[in-house]
Amino acid sequence: MMMTETRAAASRGSMVDALGSLHRAVDIEGLWESSVRLMQSSLHHHSCSLMLGIDDYRPVTARHHVQEPLQPGYVPATSLTVSQPFLATHPKVQLYTFSQIADEDPRAHERRIAQEAGSDEWCEFVHLAFWNETAPQAVFSIRRSARQSRFSSDELALLQQIYPAIDAGLHRLRTLERERFKSFALEQALSRSTAAVILTDRRGRVLFATPEGRRLCSRWAQASSGRPGTEQPADELPADLVQSIDSRRSAGVDDTQSLRHAVDTDLTVTVDDAESDAMMRTEPAYVLHFSATNERLPQRERASEILGRLSPSERKVALLVAEGLRNEQIAQRLSRSRRTVESQLNAVFGKLGLVCRAQLVKVLS
């Protein structure tokens, strides 16, 4: 009796640990490993699978774990062929078994044999289906062989309780994946930009920088040290620049500030507060825009190549600016509002890495 209670307590402890790992998972491998441990601690099973990226009921990828194979080398099929008709007629169903499918569909056994290439590794499964609107996004499959008992009502109830934890984990990973992709795509785009921009926290630690931003930041550091060729650490701002920003903030200057280098007076940096809705960020972050008036502009392409980087509407505005027209005149010429012209001109500056009309005129001349 005591031995049975000890095993039960150990099983509950393993299950609690697995659920904790599931809640902390930050990638699909962590979520999968936690889910396998959860199944091992709570249900006797033959194998389990997590099928992902489902497109028209066809999983793109899957993770498989075989606990008790009947034949060496057995790997479950990455397929929903057996359950596709059932899923199509039961949208948003969260939990179902192979027995349920077979009761409704006499051809389910044929599809099982075809899917498993004639193998009899399993005879029953429970699927946990995770949905996006009316389409399944992921399916977690737990299978049992003919040597094992059918799933009991208590076991099905337990899986129904586990369902929200796996669902929340998948939702969290989808959100993280979207944010990672957006961040990666943005960094890829900005790394090819000619804009001299650096994103930094209040301590001067660089969070992101374009190549031109790093170059002019290094020029700032060299001018401050008086030693040309001095390497500036890539992950931090020059100390005097950090102090200048801090002193302005301490004085209560919250608006955009422009700082000119004390020695290299052709070098300036504009500092803006980085606006963010992130609830977890407690410290301010800044966006720094460097510029140097005595340098050739980084754009060395011919004017036609530069204009090719703009939309047709932006191109018209840029050419009229190059002719010397003011925003009001451009708005009248193009039958647009002044606000629209200003917005398109800002877009032109952003795409070409410019900060003023004079630079645009010089580039297009």
C-alpha cells in the first residue's frame, strides 16, 4: 500500500514538473519535450506525436516519440488521413478518439491501414486538436497498441484538463515566432539601410545599429578620444555621449534633442525617445540619428537608380522638391493635401537615409 502511494506521489510530482516546463517553454523543442514528459508521467501509451503547420489537413512537420514499439525502427506517419473527414465535420473539436471516428465512418480502418503501411503498431488513439478559426493548426496524438487497455473516461478527462496548458504553450510560441520574424525582417532591412541610426538603452548599451550608425558613432568616439583609429566597442555608446544624453534628461528635457560634437563640430546626433507599449520595459530607450555635414552622402548611385527605390507617388514628390518647390506648391501641383505631401516626403527621407531637403536635392542633382 505504501509502495503504491509512493509511486502515485512520484507520478504526480513528475506531472507537476512537466506542466511547469510546458509553461516555461520558449521554443517548439522545449514544448515538445515537456509534452512527452507529461504523457510519460500521466498516461501509459505506445507512442505520441505533435503535428504542426497543418495546411488543408496535411501537417508540414511533426515530432514523434515511440514509447513501446512492436517492431524495431517504427516511426509514426506524419499524417491526418485517418481523422481528416472527422475534423472537417466537427470543426473546433478539442478531443476525439479513433473509436469515435470508426463509429461514424466505416472506412476509417481502411485509412488507418493505408496510412500505417499495413502495420498494426496501434489500435486506438486520442487526438488533441488545436484550432485557428475553423482550421486545425496543430494536433497532439497519443496512441495505444492492442496489448494496452483502451483509454478510460478518467484518462480522457485528464487529457481534457491538460489541453489548455498545451494550447496556451502553442499560442505563446506562435506569438514569439511572429515577433522573432518581425524583428529578424526589420534587422535585415535596416542592415542594408544607409540611415545612420542606433537604438540604445539609457545605459548606452546598443540594442541595434545600422552600419552607417556604427561608423559615425565610431567617428564620434575617435574625435572624443583624440586618437584616430581607436576602436569603439560595438555594444556601447561613447561615454561622453551617454553623459550628454543623461544630463539633458536630468534637466527635464523630454523632447527631441540635437547634440553637436565639441571637437568634430560637423558631427551631430539627434536623440528621440523610443516609444513602446511593452509592459515589461521599465527603462527608457533612445533612437539616435547621426549626421555629418562635411561628408559625401552615402548614396552614390545614379539619380535614376535612387528614384527606382521610391514608389511612383514618392518619386513625383522627390522630383518636385529637387526643382525647388515648397510643400504647399507640391500639394497644389499634385492635387494632394499638404499633410499627404509631408508624409510622402518623410517616407522618401527614410528610404534614402536622408534628413533634409538639401540632401535630397544634392542626391538627385
